[in-house]
Amino acid sequence: MNSDLSETWHAATRHFEAREYDEAAVRCDHLMRQAPDQPMAYSLMSRLWQVKGRVRPATLSAFHASQRIAGAQWGDVLEISSDLLNVGERHLAYEVLAHINPHDPANVGALLDLGRQYSTLEDQHRALYCIEQAKAQGCDGGFVDHMLGIVLSFTGPIDRAVAACEASVAKLPTYGHAHWSRAQFGQKEGAEARIDRMRAALGDPAATHDDTTFLHYGLFKELDVLDRKDEAWQSLMAGAAERRSVSRYTPQAEDAAFDALIHATSHGYFDRCGDAPTDTTPIFVVGMPRTGTTLLERILGNHPQIQPCGELTDFQQQMQWVNDTRLPAELDGAYGAFVSRLDYALLGRRYLEKTRWQAKGRPFFSDKHPMNFISCGPILRALPHAKIIHLRRHPMDACFSNLKELFAKGYYPYSYALHELANHYRNYDRLMRHWHAIAPGRILDVRYEDLVSQPEHEARRVQEYLGLPAVEGVTDILANKTITTTASTLQLRQPIHRRNIGGWRRYEAGLAPLQALLARHIATYEAA
């Protein structure tokens, strides 16, 4: 790139960082005309379109950047891959990362971010290799140790994951995320000492708001393991209040979104459906998070005709692409109009096209993103042959399992206050009743309590619903070596058990307000 074009590029990036997006776009357009083989102007243009909420041109610009990547420096490759991830082009992002050779000493500076992106793309073994290579080349510190610990918690061995988290805490005593990660292993041995050091970290002025939030949740876990329930509950409520204080979530917006969605999907909603190819059948496993969706996917993944694919975001991403509109982080009353504008034939074809690489040639694949429960209607209209399995769980266990989990920022924001948690459960329940009413027989309900009490029976019922021959042994989840990166990853190293049924009763006094708000739903569930 000559000096004039280089100055234009620097001006474009300065304007973008200053949020002067129109000026940045003018310079990107100039660069693309004057140097059409250079990828980074397309990359920046993709981000500009994303800021404007335009999904199709953002996707196209990221694609153009990826096609001009040969010979690019590793920093540019990582940026383009990140652009592709942001627009849901996961397969292409994965292919782009292959342009960085992790064995080349010249790329040592890329290894940590390369590992992070491979982890995001669910290739945990490559992620682990990159992180270990980075450490071997001198990239060390508490954040690196923590990253290593997280990936090892997915891949094993667990003792190495524990050691990595301990190393992170030793180097960064106030780093709350590492303390929280260490607590997730649920070990009684040494818990008292871990509690003391977390309380010391809470009193350190260097601890940030994020640190404090993670520390409170870590304390809850350690205290719960020791059966110190009063202290544990206090820590849980303190952590929930910290996370809620930085959330913009409003129950009123959620109510409006569910109202609008139900209205938009009534009155002949299925009169015109998509015509997607039927050579591959997606199985959507839906429900509230932490209600057994991962357990069911492990069982499904033991069937030779089903490829488990984890929590995919492709359906929502393709909804946005079809409408060329980026959905806000918090849905509101405009969501009904958004759903009404969808081209369902195009949506179904796009979804199958974008997930084909993950199905790996098998006739069925599972997509277990819990929040797809919001999209059951659009799924069945876009993909009439799709199967949907809905995991239900006792309202109190379902809500408590959400409450005690510290989710990634922006995810499940309803779960940090008891009244908002109850409100969300009511919305979830009424929407699922709506889907059953307009699509009778299309969605199979599976109760968590039945799944863990009589797994063989429920597995046969699921296989019958899918139209698949029953396979013995599918409930042996320990035989399934597929890596899972959900909050259940450590629990799935145990055989199926019933210990979590009624787990909310350990904190019945604190949960009494939630129980009162959900009384009708509890009675209905228990009577069914």
C-alpha cells in the first residue's frame, strides 16, 4: 500500500474509533476502489455496516475481506476472522484461521488470540495447543493461566485445569473470574482456604466490579459445597445484585416482545411454509437454560445417526440476515413485526446451508441453544421437517438453576432478581403453550425429572418421536466423549443421577418470594 493509501487507511480507522462512521465509510470506499485486493478496508466496512444494523452488507464485506486474505499478517487474519464470527459466518471464520501457522515462530504473538477464537469455534483441542505453545514461548501471566484452565476444564485432565486456575489466582489475587472458575470444581478439600482468600480479595481496593461479582458467585459455590447455606445465600444475592446493577434489562420490554410475537404468529401462521431440503433434519433442543438440555444432547449424540452440534446461534443469525436487520440485545415490542417480515423459504435454506459443515454428513444433527424456544414457530415454518424437543423442569428447580449460575454478560439477564426471574418464567411458559396450541403434536415435551429417573424409557420415547430406530446404550453419557462447553461441562463427567431434583429446597426460605410468584405454575406442573 503506497503512502497516500496508507494515510487514507489511518484516517479511516481514526474516524471509526471516533465514531465518525460516515467519514470512515468514505475513506473505506476510496480504498476499495484504489486497492481492491487489500482486505482490511472490506473488514472495516463490515464493522461499519454492523454499527448501522445492516446484516447483509456486513456479511458480504466480511466475505470479501476473507477472499483477499492470502499473505495477510496474522493480526489482520484474526481481525477478519472476528468480523466473520460477528456476522455468524463460523465455517468461513474457521477456514480463515488456517492462514495462521501456529508452528511458525513469527506467529507467536497471535497464539493467544488464535486459541481464544478456536475455543469460540468449539475446537478446544486446537485452542489448547495454541495456548500451550504461547506459554512455552514465554507468553505467561495470570490471564493466560486462566484461559488455559478454562479450556482444560472442557478437554481435561481436570487436575491440570485446577492447577491452571490456582496459578492464575496466585499471580492475580483479585482476579475474580479465576477464583470463580476454581470454585466450579466443587472440591471440599481446601475450600476453607479458598473462601478466606476470596474474602480477602473482596476487601482489596484493586478489585473491580467484575471481580467482585465473580468473587461473590465463587463464594456461593464454595460455601454451598460446605453446606454453609446461610452464608452461601448471602453471597449469591450479593453477586446477583452486582450483575443486575450493570444490566439494562427491563421486564416490560420482554413482556412487549412476547406479546408481539404471540400476536404475529397467530391466525393462519402456518398457511405458507418454507420448502427447505429434507436430506438433513435438525433437532432443536429448547427450554430454559440449565434444565437438562445438555444432558439430552449427550443422549442424542450417542445415536449413530445424530451429530451433536452444541449451542448454535445460526437460526437467529439467519433471521437477521434474511431481514437485513440486527436484532437488539433486548427484544421489545418491535419483534412481532420483525418475525412477520421474514422470508421463511429463504430462512430455512440459509439455516441448513450454514450448519451443513457441522452436521458432518449425518442425517440428523442437534442444535441445543436453549433460547431457540422463542423461535419454535419460525423454526417450524421455515423448516417444516425439523424436530423440536422441549425440556421442562419443575419451575422452582428451573429458576433456581438459572439464579445460581453467573452467565456471560448479556446472556439471560432476567436471572439476577427473583421477581424478574418469575416474570420470565411466566413468559416462557405462556409462549411454549402458544407454540403447542398452533402446532399441535409438532413439539415433544420431556420432563427433566422423568429423563433422570427413567432415562431408557425417555430415550426410547425421544427416538420414536424422531422416527429413528431405538439404540440401546444411548443413555450411557460417560461413553460420549464429545466436548461440551456449557455450564454443565463438569457435571457431565458423572452418570445420570437424580440428585438435582428438588435442589431448590436447600434455599427454600430465601426462595419463598419466588415460590409465591410462581404458585400457579408450580401447582400446574406438579399436577401434570
